[in-house]
Amino acid sequence: MNVKKLIAVLGCVLMTFSLTSCIRESKEQKKLNSQHIETAKENARNYIMQKYGFEAEITDAELEYKQGILSASPLTTVFVRMNHNGRNFGVYIDGSSSNTDGYDNYQAEDLQAAVWEECESLIPGVSSIFISSSEVSTGYDPIEAECKNMHHEYFDGTNAADVLLSASSCSITVCYVNTDFSALQDTHLFDKFCVGDCDTVSFISYRSEADQTLGSLDTGPENALYVDCCYTLTNSGGTMQSYEIGEYDYFYYYVKDGNLSDVSISKITPDYPYNWDGHGSSNAEIASDAFSVSSNKDCTVYIYFPTDKIKNYGYYTRFAICRRSEEETKFSSSSSSYIQTTTRHYHIENFKIKSDEDFYFVFLDDR
């Protein structure tokens, strides 16, 4: 096992030990934790009654911890899980003393519906909406995923922008399928959601319903295989981005800062790794077909390579770019990433090309 792999294994062991380490607390601390939880429960009841005028059922409560490298220390804040009329939600509130200074996401669905209605009136055909705007930020894993869209301010049906912008940043992603966004370029309807430097509203048009399922909410080239175009609105204006995808043999590619016509691709017979000049590849085995790439201008190429075309793909399989040295005819493998999952349909990589550069890419098995 080489040094790189040893470090990776040790890192995984250390991380596992850190995450699974037992929290050892004294009886006094455990008693204090229980007091904080009970106080937080009462605070949550009072907070919801004061804000909404109803009494909600408490289903669970979890004390927040600050995670360290090898241990975790208890805080006084508590995530109280509640239910009212079939709607599950959470209240994040401090339990060190009696107060109603809490945050909740009971109205998250109502806020989403309000934004959905405005988007639908602007461009019909909304398929889904995702909102990220929360006044609560935590790194404690057991509650982190639930602390989304939590606000203190009450949504009265007309002040969606005020509630969303009460957080330090607001991000709204509106998803469509095969939709033209040209009409968005002349509208300022969503300017009210974009007053801060970090606020964004992204409209994403997926190529099909299946692509929306496979893709992510990313509007960058990493998602271009599934996204036809996107329109991103910030406080400085809107930006339209379309993605033209090329296909060669059995993989796809996208050219950033250029066009498909700028790039030439061909299948080749690669040199064996033992002919290369080191870089840890002398013992590697070729795990895929190799493809030569060249361009008539400086640009960046993203490739989407089917994982089922990579022989024995797994942790030890990596993507290698083989560039020809100016001083000699041997190829050298540049640094590259290992494939750490076998669940994806495509392995995505990107590389920069200089005009008239001679190189190819191939997958290697280093085990």
C-alpha cells in the first residue's frame, strides 16, 4: 500500500472513531442536560402559542452538541420536534432559561406555495421548488438536516420576501422540464428576493423528467448532462446559461468557454503505464478505452463517462490525463481523482485544454 492510500485509510479510521466516539458525561451534566431539554420543551410550547395561537404536540426533543475531533460537548439549545394537524415541524430554542426566542419551520410549506404561485404566474410548468433560507445554522449531524427554512418572523400570506430575507442568505431554485426562459430576461419580479450579495433565484430547465430525477440542483457544468439551460438571478442582474452537449462513442462532453466544434476527440490505443515517466502509474493497469483530445482554442472540457465502461471500477480506479512532454516522446500521467462510488451512472471529470495541445485521457486501476 502506497503512502497516499495509507493516509486515506488512516483518515477514514480517524473520522469513524471521531463520529462514533461515546459521549462521556458526569451524572451532574446528564441531569443538567435533562433540565435544558425540559425547559426547551416548555419554551417551544409557549413560543408556538405566542406565534400561532395553537398548542402543538411534542413528539421528541434533542439536545444540540458541539462536535470536536475526538469528543462532543453539550450546548443548551434544543431541537424540539412537534406536530399540529398532521404537519410535522421543528422548533429550535434555548433551554437554559424561560424564553420564547425560537425559530421554527411550521410555515415552510406555506412559504414554498407562495413562491410557487408567483413562479407559475411568470413561467407556467413549475415541477418543483427548493428554498434554502434559515436563521438557524448548526453542524450537529442529528438535527442539521431538519434545521432548514427556520424563521422567527410570522408569515401572514403577503410578506414572503420579508420572512425569507430574515436569514443571512436566501437561495430559491425553481425547476422545470424543457422550458424556455427567454421571458425571464425582461422581468424584475424576483428582485425582492435578491437584496443581499448571497441571495440567488435559479430557474433550471431539465432535458426530461428522467433527467430531473438523475440530476442535482447545481446550475454549473457538472450538471450539464441533465440540464438544458438555467437562468440565475442575483441582486446584480440575471444570467442565462445554455448547455450544448456533445456525444462521442459512448460518453458525453461539454465545452466551457468554447463550442463543441472547437474540440476534436478520437479513440486511440494508449501507451501502457510502464512506458510513462513515473507519477505513480508504473504498476497501474488500463481500465478503460483511451480517447485523444485536442482543441483549436484554450477551453475547459467536461466529460461524462459511463461507469459501466470502466473495468473493475471502484476506489482504486482513477481518471488520468496523459500529456506528451516537450522534451521527450513519453507520456506522463497528471494528478487525477479516484472513483469512490459505484452508484453513479456517469463519472464526471473536467480538464483544461490549451490550443494545439496533444494528450489523451484514460482510466487506470492502481490496486
